Amino acid sequence: VAVYTVDMTTPKLNRFSIDMDLGMLILTFNETVLASQSLKLSSITLLDYEIGNPVLTLTGGAHSTSDSTLVSVTLSIEDLNELKRLIICRLPAQCAISYESDTIRDMANNSIDVRPISESLSVSGHEVDTSMPRLVMFSVNLTQEVAILTFSETVNATTLDYTAFTLQDFFDPTTSYTLTFGINKQTEYSTVVVLTFSLYDLNKIKNNTELFTSRPNGWLTITMYAVRDLAFDANYVMPITSSIYFGDGIVAEVFTPDYKRPELTHFDLDMNGHTLYLYFSETMYASSLLLNQLTIQNKKMWNITESHSLSFRNTLLTPNSPALTIQLDQYDTDIIKVFTKLATTKNNTFLSVTENTVDDMNRNRIVEIPFTNAIQVRYFTPDGLPPTLMGFNLDMDSALLELSFSEAVNSTSLNVSEIRLQGSAGAMSDHHTLTPGKSPNFTLTRSENVAVITVEIGSYDMNAIKLLFNVATSKSTTYLSLTANTVLDMIGNRVVEVSTNNARQVTSFTADSTSPMLVSYDINMNREVIMLTFDETVNIASFAVSEINIQSNQYTNLMSLVSYYRLTGGNYSSENTTVLTVRFDLGDINTLKEMTSLMTSELNTYLTFSYRLITDVNGNRVEEIVNGRGEQVRIFTPDTTPPQLRSFHIDMDNGLLRLTFRETVNGFSLYVPSLTVQSSRNSTADLSRTLNS
């Protein structure tokens, strides 16, 4: 060759095209370039004209190795996804390229001229992204309450549709749960999307002990609407459906169980409905609830003056749930109500719990709320319901009336004079109103402030009741009415009235089965009566006066004619009573007066009788007093009444004067000269004769 001129001309990039679907970049030069040795991809920058002029300098990839005017570049997956994240080259009108001078050389080793961003070359060929993104893997962290989703390409996190995700226990599931909604905190574009479970969904998931408790039962399916990519005509994600084929499913790559301890966030208390509502930060394992670890207290901190730890009598009304409802037993509500400074207002209602109170579904113990930092009730419903009489029991044997109310009542407010026992439910029946006062004669209560009040019926009321044959003799004749003024609950609500027209029948009735006893007896020889006092009303119709024995000592020879006498009769009232007054039969009293060693003073006056003497109104025979245990008279009034001459008879034939007195007299004391026989009743009779001794 005559003259050889070396190639000194720099190569030029005439045009380029990009395939966003395949991630391919085609570079076309004006001459053959040394692609095999000189192409430097990190000197190439792709940019977008429209959206804030974002740029991306390539970090890697692969390219053709043949020296040619045409060079093909396969973008790295990282660069392709970053292009999509930055929305570069989504549309042809916005896509351009720039490069440095060291990007490539021609075959003569001439470097390409630099093309700055300001002089960037627009794309000449453009293929849009038409590929559906794929969910490549996911992991679950229930402690952080998230699922981390990794896709095959950059996706638009703002298009995330929670309802397109279904959690399953296997690829061919037996149990599953489709999310309802969630909290999408992610607004940037990425191949990794963090799905934050909503509290509602999280609790539903935790409530299913066969689902998402570990990696083996942590499977996922999605519909095509789960998320979209960033293509101009956005592509929906490739669905993953339930299948009988193992390879079709996707299981969590990493599964972190719930290790977060639950918290009691707030509580409500309804003292009307006796209901305690507990609200937790997540679903709780209801069966693990230990009620005695819950303490209701009247202050938040150290200066607690009243508190009550619940008993196991209460009832849990709800299954596994973030909200547990407890029906308080009357035992607990009564104790709470007895404390007048506890749970009467929102200001004195606080709750503390130990860490042993309850577990979540993963058996994490609850965070303790110590009694030194108790939480205050959120919604408080005070006790506004009046107490009601639920029933009553009457024990006529022990003289006890037991009143059962719907709640604890203030026993000091009980007014027994507002209580009426009656023989039937109607107001016109026989009845008796109790009489308040001191025991044992009058009725009172010794109960504390509780729901069941025990009233001790005094002897006055008991005897008055027993005088009524049609009241409190059996269950069918035992009814009770009371006014609203009878008693107050601990808040001051008056009891609901039980009207006399609709009296409540006794629940349990115990008849009087105790034998009446002779308490004491008095004898008045002037009045010629014996007064028998019993400890209860006795049935006068059953009285057998002939069962009474008078004797000179506790024990006497029953064959004796001087120290023992059995009455034959007497007169007495026909009314039932506790004090029975018997007027001695005239024959009996005269015989007794003849017996100078018997019944002349309290020292020689004792009484015995058999069980046949009398019964109480319920038919119980009197407790007998046997010979050897004779009862001494309490008050003995001796005979100080002069005897009266009732009649006289003169036998003139035999010269006899017969004097008849009302009572036995001492014949040896007769002083004959004191007798005067006269012709008329008038003491001034014409004829009279004073007898000689």
C-alpha cells in the first residue's frame, strides 16, 4: 500500500433498544467495536426524561462477546429491578442512554466519545414489560406480626391487596384463613414487600391452633390481584393456588413463632350485670385463665384500703379471643359490694394481674400489672338495680328466718317490722308482722352484710305465730311479704317490695319438732291456782290436768299418802298460750290442805308429770319431768285467806251441830264458845244462845 492511514476516528453509538420484558439492551454502533475485550457496562447510564430525571448506572450484567457493530447486553436482575423501581424506560418516549468514554473501543482501539446525560441518546426500540411478577419466597415473623414477601421483580407495594392472600396449613389444606385487611406501611417500590397483619387477622390466625404455628403448617396461596408490577400497563402477580401437588405450593422459608408477651390493655366492669370484660393485645388461650390472679382494688398504687381477688366460682363466657368476658359469681360480687369504697365508681375501680393470669395461644404469659401500678377501669356501670328477695327459709324448730337476696344487703338497715308472715299468698290471710327488739324475746338479725340474712325470731313473735293455726304450720301455709323499707343494698337501693297480695311462698320449711318444756310454775294458795309457764305456745286442747303430780321433794314414794298427790281435775282457759293458769279442783285443794307436809311452802312443793300432760300447737309432746327430778315451785304464795263457813246443820234429836267450811280447817283449833246460835239472821235477834265449851 502506498499510503496507509491509521483509523483515528472514534466509534459512535447510532442507536439502542431495550426490552423491559427480557431485560435486554441492544447497542448499535457505526463500526465494529471490540466487544469481546473493551465493553465496560458500569460506564453506561440509563435515564428517564420525565419523572424527576432519575438515572441508573449499570452495576453488572452480561453481554455478547463477538466483535461487531451490534452488541447485546443482558441486564443483571438487580439492575433490571432497579430500573423498574426508579420507573426508568417504562415508556419509549422517556428512555435515554448516556455513557463514558471508556465504555467501549473500536477495533483500532479508539475509545468512544463520551455522551453526557445532557446529550443522552433516546431509545429507538422499546419493548414494554409484559411478564407477571412471581412470589419467589416468603417468611413469617409472628412476634413482629409481619410476613416478608420476596417477588421476582420490583412490584408496586401500594397495590398490595390483603384479601388476595390465604394462609393454609398445607399445599392441599384442611384449614385456611384469608386475610381481610392489613396495614400497608410500605410506599416504596421493591422486590421485597412487608405485609403487616391487622390485629383482627392476627387474632383470627392465632385462634386457629392448626394454622401458622410453625413452618410445617405455614403455607400461602395468592390470587393474581395480590400485587402488581410497575409496568405502564401493570402486570398482576402470578397466582399460587391450592394443589394436590407439593411443588405447586409455597411454604414459609423462615418461620418465627409468636414470642411476644400479651398485655391487658383495658377492662370494663358492669356491677349491674355482674360482668367483667377483659381486653388483651391479642387472642388469649381462655382455658389458661386463672381467675384468682385477678384483683380488683380501690386505688392505683400503695395506698390500697380495699381489694378483692376473684374466686374460681366465676364463669368464663367466651372462648379463645382477645376479649374475655367473665360472669361474676354472687359470692364475689357480694364481697365487692360489702366493701363500701371498692367498685362503686370509676374512681375507685382498678385492676391488677399477675403474670400467671392467662397465656396467649402460643403459651406466652401475660405481662404483669402489679398492684402498685394497677390500671383504671375504662367503662364502669355502677350497681343501680334494687335488691330482690330471691327466696326464704323458715325453721320453726330453731326460730330462724333466712332471707336470700339477689345481692349483698346492708344488714344494719334491716327493719324486721316491715316483714309479714302470712298463711297464703293473699292479703286477707291470717298473718303476723315481726316485732323488732332485743333477743331472746324480740326478733333481730346477727348477720353481716351478705346476700343471705339470718333473722333470729324472738319468743314473742314465735308464740304469736304459733297462736295462728293457719300460719307457718307447713310449707303450704308459709308465705312472706315485705315492704320496700325492709332493707337496703350496700349502695342504698331499696329492696323490691313483695306485696301482701302476692306473697312469696317459703322455699324450705322446717316444722317445729322440739318438745315444749315447762320453764317454771307458781302456786297461789289464796287464789287456789297453779300457773304453768312453758317455753312456747301449747295446745290447750291437749291438756290433761290429771297428769300433774304434787310431791314434797324431787323424789318421793308414790304410794305415800302424805308426800304425794295426783290432781284429778281443775278449771282453765280454752285458749292456747304459753302461761296456763289452772284453778285447782275444790276436792284436790282441800285434800292438799289436809296434807300438812305437802304444798305448804316452796320447800315442800315439787311437780312432776308425764309427756301426756300437753303438746305444743305442732303436736310435740311436752318434755316430761319424772319422779326424782321434780321441779320445785318458783313462787309459792301461802294461804292467808280465812276459811269461810258455807253451811251448818243442827241435829236436835242427837244434839249435834255440823259445820261445813269452804276449805279444810283444823278441827283442833275449833273454839266452841265462839259459836252463837240465834233465832234470825239479824245479830239483834230476840233469842240466841252461845255454846258452852
